Amino acid sequence: MTFNILISDPLSEDGIFPLRQAEGLNIVVDTTCAPAELASKIHNYDALLVRSQTQVTREIIEKATRLKIIGRAGVGVDNIDLDAATEHGIIVVNAPDGNTNSAAEHTIAMLMSLARKIPQAFNSLKNQQWDRKSFIGVELKNKTLGVVGLGRIGAEVAARAKGQRMNVIAYDPFLTEEKAKKMGITAGTVEEVLRAADFITVHTPLLKETRHMINKEAFNLMKDGVQIINCARGGIIDEDALYDAIVSKKVAGAALDVFETEPFVGHKLLTLPEVIATPHLGASTIEAQESVAIDVSRDVVTFLNGGAVQNPVNLPSVSKEALAKVEPFFDLVEKLGVFLSDLAEGVIEEVNIYYSGQLAESDVRPLTRNTLKGLLKRNLGNHVNDVNAKFLADRIGIKVNEHKTSTSKGFSNLVTVEVSTTNGVRRVAGTLLNGLGARIVKVDDNLVDVKPDGHLLFIKHKDQPGAIGRVGTLLAIENINIATMQVGRSTVGGNAIMMLSVDNHVEKANVERLKELEDIFDVIAIDL
């Protein structure tokens, strides 16, 4: 059988070599298609390869009656209507690993340029000045590099820094002591990394939790004379706070490749001689551009030959019958995963998911993927989706197990998610109740009845008069309204829990104040 493939954006011949090499593929390269022209002829093709130029809209997808797969030669998929592709059973793949080496190398180049003041010295020389005294740098040997975020790129940066004989301390929510030991680095908390490092490089996704994580308070924790590198995402570093830290001499220098607003021109940071910057060049190498095309081409060939792709970014089509049985539970299991991502402390090592009752007779793999999506997205962001969640969990080193039993403990269907971390085991169970919808019915060993939605507070306390009142009073002072409350205890005067749903997000400062109250053991804010 012959498959027709359209390449509508410029890709190098080396990048599409896997397509040229495969049998049974008719490849058409047309990089001049206007949207209307593409819509008129897309029905002839089984696969479409794009970069960022082609806009794959719903209108085009609805006319793509033969299309089976769309390949995006790059990381983002903003130019592809994923919802429309999913509705029409078209799988979308991208190339998240293709720029890893280039981004890591650029980070190291910025690190060395910062340490030795190379751009400043070059500009001085271009201005007809022979000034050696003003550009005395520092050696990297025996200095400590703090890496915040140890994913693909962060891990590559750490390995290269060790090659420069630097000491490396890193934070990542999925970094265990065992993994760190194998890498020859030290694992630490964010605070420990900030306090210990001479140079700090950030490699996290930009999330609500990571936005401005390097802020005024973070700079106050750092050594005097620390130097900062950001080749990850604009917004991780508070640029105004960075400016103030450099002016005050707390920070000796900064190397920036990404910015909160791009193009980044005219900002006051660029007026400081201690700052070096590049215009978002982390993935701008010939090799990276070829690599992403090769990765996508291989996935397209594999998929058209009946194999499993490595980098899917949307949910592949499943039979309507199988989907109908489990689809009502999608939101519930994702919320259970999110709940546990806030509840569990430490590095996740193993996830056990127990399906009870009628669900035990269904294909629950889509539910497992949605559970993992909820569990991982707090730290990995929107990069995690229904399809790649299991793949990402495997790559991180999280063991995932599914269990089925017809015994449902009083419910028609029950899903229990158990997470084992370096700090212990936490679990949460949920179900769908007729007329009431999704409910969390158990947290650890405590029976509850909570709608998994909005803002929650999970509080452990001593079963004593006044404990509940003190919590309510503090929340009232902070103008946080309690919508619902449930309490439970194991024994009279023993350990007890409160589960509150509130109208507002509870800030970290207020969580800490709640923890300081008499008879309160622990407080966890959970946003669903």
C-alpha cells in the first residue's frame, strides 16, 4: 500500500531522509501552499509534516478525509488544532528531544561567557580599547553549579558542568538520592541549591508554580556574587528583581537567552554591563533543526507501518464502545492525580491504581494515562497529555501498576490511586455518584465525601475542642470563605482530619500560619 505524504514547510533533506528511505511512501514537498490551496488538496494525503509556518486549522482537518498523522518538526504545536485532530482520529506527533543537545550546549556557552566576561571584552576591543584589567573573570573549576530542574536539558547541562570539574547540586521534584548518586551530583531542595551555588541555571517549564520562582526572596538566599543563567523559559526569573539584585551587587552577572516578553529590546537589564544576552538561540543550530525533522519523520514512518510512535501529543482514536465506558471517569481520575501531586511529599517512585467494580471489566488504560497526566502536570506543565503521560512516567523512572478487582467496597465503581514516594505512601479514592457526579471518598485511611473541584484544604489535627474554631477564625481574618467542611477522627482525643473547600486559593503564607495553630499537625492546600 502506498501512503501519500505532504511536506508543507521547509525541512532539510537530511531531516526527511527516513521518509525517503522507507518503502511505499509518495512524498510531495510543497512549501508555497496558501491555506485555501492546502484545504483543497489535503484530502489526497495520509500524512502531513509541518514546522511553524503552516496553520493546520479545523477547516483543513475537516477536509483531510485520508489524513492519519500530522508531524510537527519542533517542540510546540500551537499551529495545529489538536482538538480537531483528536476528534477526527488523527494523531499528532512532535519532537521534544531534538533540541536537547543544542540547548544544553548554549547554556554552557553562556555560563563560560559569563564567567570570563567574553562579550564585554569583545565589545571593548571593537571600541578600540585594550583593557585587560576590567575583564578579569573566574574559573569554573571547583565552583558549585546549582541546577534548578533536571529534565533532559538540565541533566545534560549537569553532565557538561562536571566535565568542567564543577561541583553540581540540583533540585528536581523527580530527583532521588539514588539517581543523583549515579549522576555524580548532589540532590537538594530549591533553598539548598540557591544557598550553595556560585552559578545557578534554571531548566524548569514555565508554570504557575515556577513563574518568578527566582525572585527577591530567592536572591536573598543566594551567596553574594552569585551568577545567574536562564536558557529555559522567560518568566522563571523575576526580571525586575534580577535588575535590583545586580545593581545592589548581590548578583555579579546574568546570562539570559529567554525573556518574559519577546522581542526583548529596550529593557533596563540590557543597560547593565554585568548582563549578557542572546535572542532566544537555544535551539538555533543546524543539527537541532535536522534532528527534530528526523525524529518526526521516523515517527511518521513507524505509525504508517503499524508501530507505536514515541512522541504523541494528542489522544489517539479508540473505539466508541470502549471510550463510552471509561470517558465519564476522565475528569475524576485526573483530579485524583492532581490531588496526590499536592498531598504526597518526596520523589515519586511508584504509582498503583486500583480499579474496582464494573470498571474492572473495561479497558482502563486511558484512565491510567489521565491519572498520570494529573499527577505529573503540576511539575511538568502542559507538555504532559493523555497520550505521553505513561511514556514520561517511564522515562522519569516511576513504576506504574494497574490492578483490577470486582470488589468495589459499596460503590458500583471505585478508583484508588496510591503513590509511593521517598517520604512514604499516600492514597486517595474516588467514584461517580448518581446525580451527584465525581466524589473523593477516601484520603489515606479517612472516609470523606468531597467534590474534587476548586480550592481545598486538607488539615491534620488533634481531636480537641477549639481546633476547628481556630482554623475558621484565621481563615475569616484572611477573608477566605469556607464553602464546605468535613471532619473525621480515628479515636476520641486522637488524630483527626478536616477537609475544607474554600472560595479562594490559600496562599503559602496562610498555610504556614495555619500550621502554627495549636493542635494543628499539617496543612496542605490543594487546587483542583
